[in-house]
Amino acid sequence: MVDVTPADAVPPAEVAEMELYHPHSWWTKYVFSQDAKVIAIQYSATATAIGLVALVLSWLMRLQLGFPGTFDFITPEAYYQFITMHGMIMVIYLLTALFLGGFGNYLIPLMVGARDMVFPYVNMLSYWIYLLAVLVLVSSFFAPGGPTGAGWTLYPPQAIMTGTPGGQEWGIILMLVSLILFIIGFTMGGLNYVVTVLQGRTRGMTMMRLPLTVWGIFTATVMALLAFPALFVACVMMLLDRVLGTSFFMPAVVEMGEQLQHNGGSPILFQHLFWFFGHPEVYIVALPAFGIVSDLISTHARKNIFGYRMMVWAIVGIGALSFVVWAHHMYVSGMHPYFGFFFATTTLIIAIPTAIKVYNWVLTLWRGDIHLTIPMLFAMAFIVTFVNGGLTGLFLGNVVVDVPLSDTMFVVAHFHMVMGVAPIVVIFGAIYHWYPKVTGRMLNETLGRFHFWVTFLGAYLIFFPMHYIGLMGVPRRYAEMTDVTVMTESAHHLNSFISIMAFIVGFAQIVFLFNLIWSIRHGREAGGNPWRATTLEWQTPQTPPAHGNFGKELPIVYRWAYDYSVPGAKEDFIPQNMPGTFGPSREPA
Amino acid sequence: MSVILVFLLVIAGFAGWWLSHQRLMTKPWLEQGVAEDFVPFDRSGLPTAKIGLGVFLAVVGCLFALFTSAYFMRMALSDWQPLPMPRLLWLNTGMLVLSSIALQCASVAARKRQMDTVRLGLVAAGLTAIAFLIGQLMAWRDLTADGYFLASNPANSFFYLITGMHGLHIVGGLVGLSRTTAGAWNGARPERLRLSVELCAMYWHFLLFVWLAIFALLAGWAATFIDICRQLLT
Amino acid sequence: MPIVVVLVLIVVGSVLFHFLSPWWWTPIASNWDYIDNTIIITFWITGVVFAAVVLFMAYCVFRFRHREGGRAAYEPENKRLEWWLTIVTGVGVTAMLVPGLFVWSQFVNVPSDATVVEVVGQQWQWSFRLPGKDGKLGTSDTRDVTAENPLGVIAKDPNGQDDVVVEAADLHLPVGKPVKMLLRSIDVLHDFYVPEFRAKMDMIPGSVTYFWFTPTKTGTFQVLCAELCGQGHPMMHGIVMVDTQEDYVAWLDQQQTFAQLSAPQQTGSAEQAPGNATASALEVAVKLETVGSR
């Protein structure tokens, strides 16, 4: 036993005892709260609410694709508005907000052993600006002309022209303003997440003792802080093009037989800026999922994550590499063809650290003690869908293979699998895992298993066959596939099948929401550490953690986050804040 | 996109330097016990607020690097007609330099706890910064009066856009500066005041640096400089 | 335990689906079977990896699921294994990348004997321009687009006078001859895509992009727009007919040149050429209406 703490080695005072704000009224406690846990729940609830809108939109467009011509109200115009809002909401307002604003806020302070985020006031502002961004976005549904139908990529010139819904009306303006607000709000939150990890860690919590969840969210936030400005720049410039008639992105164009005033702008410039944000964005969503799923697998297989160091290096490596692959979204955009060589190479290189992460997840299962809990099932669903979607990424990343496949349904299937289904099942797994900490009660097991099976199998059945429709050559973003000759009769039946699966999977999400609400009151009491996990959030004196997280004294960390099934230890887990030395052939500390 | 990539390379350099101190090669499962025994360098000794501001400035830098990248890419197209730089910009630059100097003085004085000098420095910095903003608006007015409208040429569009974006950041800084100044009069704790004065100074120096960079960019020197470099390389 | 069965079923089902389902790419009609081959290589490599990972996971769950009193093994890492896996992955990735880059360099380098065809996209129809007897296309500019000159051919350029203009009609190509498609748009982004040719490329207003291919089969092929271009996007079809040399020449002889098309304009009978751009917009508006009312 080496753990006698020298009293003079106290870390900087503000880490241990930062000035904690104390809420005095109901309003400051539950509404304008500066407590990261409350902000996390606000973020999650808002993201879920707007996510439901996106879910309904996906139903509407599946109605049109599965049963073309049956529903009169889904005009091509409406269809493009649905896909645009669905895509934008899912990618930015749901996934980014939920992973970073929701999970980041809840888990970072608890996992690093801090009382709160380092700048709680800014953190609160971050949420309210996010909410404002969401409201502006929603308002575009009620604006004259409706929301924009430019596709979530918002490519100019069409995004701001008459032939696109909302292009010359309010839709595109509200969308751009909403994005700008989102980025401002996110930057405020992101500063908190990064600096809390840098400076807020409790004694003994070195970077290499952090759970991979924190590593994932931390790296993703750093990337987001550097990538979102590109979207900001693109949005501001497009807004000027649209409102004040500048020509950043707008070349000379003829619109419905009339010459427009714009001249000389470059649509490709927008694409570069957009994808300079857009590709890191994929990993901004993926890295937190990687981190969380590592912790889920490790905890529920009762085994340390295999190759922790490799996992950390891979997260950092993927984060860095993802800034030099953006133009693989632009192989057929008409940019200089020689870029293709460079970007195909970097894109396929990024597959290597990603593959290592997959190997390490499944190797963690090897000789584990696998508890088939719902979080574990969702983690496995993640591996299946992520491997599937990641591998199809190798088709699209390899420049010449991308040529026939790009802009087809293959792409739609690919990115839904890899950054739709895969991160979403991680979110579900994470909710089943951490819900007991947030509420003190377990989610209902039967409903949970129903939700898992329907979501996992349904989503696979939606998106796996969809690849083959793309392989046939059917382009994406077609409100009408009936006129496409390569689309065979049987493929139309397949489309109907996919639509029916989409309704079923969507329905299962309503069951899940019901479970979330029902279990707050009626769930089984969970206790402080129902999964017998090692990380700090499970060691709080109260469940749900009270204001300030850790009671009187902050925990001191003595070990890494993965001491499961250590030989010689009595229990099969050793919490990070438990002193003592265990295990075989450990070097003396 | 080369400007932003170079900028990110610098950020990556910082990140790499920091990571190299995090002992990424250790085997954490072998190290049990209090971390101080094996971690000499963990958290930064700098105040958290400064680190927060540092991260924020990196984001701001990223934003302007991206504008610069877009500027160069758009500039390469055929319809680009550079606009003349109003002379007034030199005066404005001088104002912003003075503003930075004043804040630097305030920050030195805050360390020595000379409250009068701190107040003087803060007010001087605020006034010169406002003078800078007014000067920028006058430069805009002069240009429009001479027929260089926002939408008439991409060079003009970029001029208004980038200077406007920089001006907005100064306005944001003025909010912080006014809070600090209020604190200097209302008897904020000396350590606290010192920290906020230092934060203001840091932000001001950075925005001065950004201004000098974009001034060089908008005046066309940056492009000339890059051309010379390119010629030297080939 | 159901998860073990399901994981195995997913692998078996996916493989069976791949081989047995009727949904596969359309028969190729161009020289880009290289691309198809690269896709096949990629399918094999990725398929093996997918099956291996998921089956391994299924085995792990089967073999190491929780049993009373069971305990997990303790193994923080295994350097050798990780290095081996990295190397094997690297080899697999290289096996996909190298042929890919090789074919890409063929794709971007146009053979010198390729003839030129210009495709002009506009909301929401395709037009084409072929060089006349001089073998050269005249220059063009979106600013010169008018109802009488829908492709924006610069009238002053002598090279342009004999260009064959095919406005909003079918394109014919001779079989077996490499052709370089020059792609231009006068309004928004479009993408000239014929699934049977495998190749595609975006068209950007203000610049000219290209790709090349050699048609290898005669027949009629549908042109699709593959880049979202507004609400008429899914209706933006066209036809490419690949002909034998004789048929092609016969077709070409019937086409009008730019000079012929702009002749009535010079004589002053502007009614002869109603605003074509407006006409196309109207046409699509009608189409949209019919779709909407369905």
C-alpha cells in the first residue's frame, strides 16, 4: 500500500474548490441552471424533441419512396424540404447536440472528477443559444414558402435560387441563421468541454487514466471547435450572396431564362468549405460513439478494454487525419482530378486506425465474462452496423469506385449505416447504461429488449438492401424513382419493404420514449452502481448526483478506468478511487 | 485551403507538444497509486480562464484563417478587381496598436497593483478601440462613396466581410473590457482584476495580430509575399 | 443467446442476399469494366472482413457469455497481435487502393483520339453540342445565353458557327469510339450520369468539367441527373443512343448547326424561336403538376 497522500501536494486550489454557483430559486435550479447535469438534460430533451420531428419527416419521405404517387400532399417540393430538414436535424441538431451537449455535459465533469464545468455561466448560455437555433429552424416550417429544400449540403447555386423550395423565400435564410446560432452556441459549450478535461480533472486523474468516453468526447470537441468555423464562414458568405447579392459562390447563371446579377463566384469554394466542416463532422459524431461503446463493452464484458493505449492513439490519429480527407466527398464535383489521388490515399489510411478500434472491441469480448445486458446488446449492434457502414466507406473513399456509386442510394445507405444507425444505437446503449445514474431507476427490461431487437434488426433490414438499389444506379434525392429505367419492378417492391421497416423501427422509438418517461417513476430502484462499474460517475455519494457531484471531498484517483477482473482482487471491478495495489506482476508505483 | 491547413498544422503542433507531456506511451494498468508519483506535468499552472481564452482564440484564428483561405481561392478567379486601401486604415491600425499598448500598461500596472494606472490604461484602451471602430466605419463610408459597393466585386465583398467580422470581435471584446473597467472602479478583488485585465490584454493583442494579418491580406501584400515565396521555391 | 443466432444469421443472410438477390448493377455498356472489377475486389475484401468480425463476435458471445462464478481473463494488451492486425489491415487497404488509383489515372487521362461532345445542363433538361467539320467547339459563356442562343455559344467565335446543337433532344454516339464529355451548366449544379456507362461528373456553372469513356454496346440508355438541382431533379432525364457508325452519320446529317439555328434570328423573325429556356421551365412545371396531382 503506497497511498499515503502528502498533504502539501495539493493540486491548484481552483481545481479542488472552484467557485461553485448555488441556485437559489426553482428557476435557477431547473431552468436557467448552470449545473452541467441539468444543462445536459435540457440539451438531450431538446435534441430528442427535434429528433422526433426528423423521425416523422423520414416517415413522410419513406411514404413517398415506398408508395410513389399514393400520397398527394408529398409533392417533389415537399419531399425535398423533408429530406433537407431530416438530414440537417439528424446530423447537427440531434447527433452533435446529443453527444457533445448531452453526454458531454453529463459525463465529462462526473468522469474526470470535477464539481461542474469550468465556465458554468457560458455553459448555460450555450444551451439557450442552441435552443434559439432550434426554434429558428422550426420556425422555417411556418415561414412563407416553407423550409429550404436544398438538401442538407445546401450546395449553391441551387440553394438560393427559385427552382429550389425556400431558395428565394425564407427557408434558406432561416436555415443559415439557425446554423450560425448553433455554431456560436456550440463554441461556448465546446470551450467548456475542452477546458474541463484539460484543467478540471481531479487529483490522480491523468489523461491516460481517463475513460475512453472522455477521450472520445474531448477529441471530438476539439475537432468540432476547429471544423465548425468552416461551416460558419460558408453560411455567412452564402447569406451575403442570398441577401445582399454578393458573388462569393454565385457564378453567372441563367434562372428560368433570365440572367441573374451574380458573376464569377465559385460553387466549388462552398463545397470545400462545407466538407472541410462536413467530414470532421462525421468523426465528431463517431468519436464520442467510439469512446462510449468502448466503456459499454468493457463494463458489461467485465474485462478491461483491450489495447487502451492503441485506442487512445487511434482516437487522436483519426481526429487529426479527418482534417485532410474532406475532398473525398467531392470526387465527382469537378474539382481538379489529381486531388483524387491524394484524398483517396488519406481516406483509406484513416481506415487503419478505425479498423484497429474495431479489432480491439471484439478482442475485449474474447475471454470476457459477457453479460448480455441491453447496453451490451446495443454495443454489439453498433459493431455490426459500424463495421458494415465503415466497410462500404472503403468503396466510396476509393476514388474510382466512388464514381459510379456517388450520389446514388448506395451513399444514402452507407452514411445512414455508419453515422445514422451506428451512433444512434450507441446513444441508446448509453441511455440504458447511464439512465440509472441520471434518475436512480432502471429502464424497463422487457420494453428495452423489444426496443433493441426491433431497432437493430429493422435498421439493418432498411439499410443493407438499400445499398443494392444504389448499386443498380438509382440516384439519391429522387422524389420519384418510377421513371428511372434501371429501377426494376422488384426494386420498387424492395423500396416498399424498406418503407414498411422504417415505420416499424420508428414505432419502436415511441415505445422507447414511453419507457424513458414511465421508468422515471416506475422503474426498478437502481442503487448507486448497478453495473458494478469502475469509473467515477458511479462512485458519487448520491444517485442522482447532487449539485457539486461528489459531496464534501472530490475523489482521488488511484488507477485507470478499466480495472475489471483483476487477478487477486476480490471483486471483479476496482473503482478508480479505491486505493491499493492489486494484480499480478505490477510494477511498484 | 492551404492557409487553413497551415494554421491547423500550428494547432497540431501545440496539441502534439501537449500530448507529448501526457505520457501516452505508459501502460496505465501498471501504475496504481497517487499520480503525483509519476506525473510531473499534468495540469497547466495557468489560470483556467486563460486557457479557456486561449482555446477560444484558436477558434477565432481558425475562423479568420478560413476567411483567408476562401479569399485566396476566390481571388484566383478571373473577375477579381482589387480595391484601393483607404489611407484611413493606417490611422486605424495606429489606434488599435495604441489600444493594445494601453492594455499592456494596464496589465503591468495591475501586477504592481497601481490602481490609477490600471484605470487609465483601461479607459484609454476602450476609447482607442472605439476610435478604431469609428475609423473602420468611416473607411467603409469612404469606399461606398467612391463606388466600391459590397456586391460590385468579390474583392469588395471580402473587404467588407472580413473587416466587419473583425470589428464584431472588437465589439465583443469591448463588452468584456467594459465589465473589467466597471470592476476596476467598483473595487474588485486585486487578483481577480489582474486576471481580467490580463485576459483583455491577451484578447486585444490577438485581435491586433489578426488585424495586421488581414490588413496585409486585403492590401494585397500577403498575395505578393506568397508569390515571392513560391518563386523562391521553384 | 438469441444474439448469437442473429449475428450468424446476419452474416449468412447478407452473403446470401449479395449472391442471390436480383438487385445488381446494370450490364455495362462502356470501357469502364475496370471500375466494376475494382468494386468486385473491394466486395471480396470487405465481405471477408465483415464476416470475420461478426462471426468472431458471435463466437465470443457463445463461448464467453456470463456463467455463474465465471470471471473474465485479464489481458490489457497484446502488442504482437495488434501489430499483426495492423499490418494485415494495411495490406488489405493497399490491395483496394492500388488498383483504384491505377484505374483513376486512366479515368482522368483522356486518350488523344477521343472526340469531344459538350453536354449542357439546365433546369431541367439536357442539351448537347458537337463540333462541326472543323473538329473544334466554339467558346461559350453563360452571359451569352438568350432564348435564341440557349447554350450561350459566343457568336463571334468562328469555330462555333458549324457546331451541331442538339437542344433538349437525344444524343447519339458512335459505338467503339472514345468520347470526351465536356460538361457545362448554365444555372445550378447537375451531374451527367448514365448508369450503364459507370462514369459521371458534376457540371458546374461557370466552368467546364469532363470525363471520358468508350461506348461498347449499341442501344438506348437513360441519362439521369445525379446532383440535386431543384424540385425538377428526378424528372431531369435524357436519352443517349449508341449507334453503329452508319446510323450515327445518318443522325448527324439531320442535325442543325449553330449558324443554321441562329439564321432566322438574323432575318428578324424572333417568333420562330420561342424562349426555349422558358419553354423548358413551363414543360417541367407541367410535369411537376402531373406528379403533384397523382
